[in-house]
Amino acid sequence: MDVSVQQKFATYPTEVAVVLNQVRELIFYVAEQDGITELEETLKWGEPSYIAKSGSTIRFDYKEKAPQQFCIYFNCKTKLIDTFKELYGDTFVYQGNRALVFELEQALPNKELAHCLSLALRYKKIKHLPMLGA
């Protein structure tokens, strides 16, 4: 784990750190499944951030002002969130065209989320395809 990301995780309440680490592990798992060998982990805007050369940045964070939830952020200038809405509708709660919102207590929809993460990690290669090739 990147040192700055490790330090950020240390600031989260324990139960939040556990859930966000599951998201982090899912990002790395999806990258491996997609054959992405170079995945950069860093902090952007003070949030854990993940980028592959072939993709668009994925960030996530927990904010104390909304203590029961966390968000996974995507670049708002992409077609990612619109595609997720088309593919998965009510599976996710959306924040405009930039984020998926999750309640800390809910079970993650791992299969659907993994597909969304895969689309983001490969975005530069698939952005020209209808529905991102989904």
C-alpha cells in the first residue's frame, strides 16, 4: 500500500477502513483479471486514488459529514456514470455524473461494482464503443 494511502486509511474509523479496504482489494483484483499490470495508487484531493494507463481515475472516500456512507468517484467528463445507470439502474445510488454512493451497512454488489471498476480501468481503450463495449 502506498504510504500516503496507508496514512489516510489510518484516519478512518475502523469499520470504515474495513469496508474501504474491500473496495481497494476489489480494484486490484479487477485490474489483475483485466491484465492491467501497472496500477498507480496515490492520494488525489486527499482521497485514495487508482489509475491505470488505459483507464480513468477511480477515487473513494468517507466524509465525517455523511458518517453512514462512502462514495466511489469517477471522472465526471467521462461516460462512465451514464453507462452504469444504463446497465445497472437501481443497483446503485448515483451522485450526479461523478459518484456511486454506498451505505456503510449495505453489502457491496461485488459483481456489478467489479464490472464498473473494469470499465473505468479500461476507459481509454473502450470510450469509443457504444455502452463502453458492455
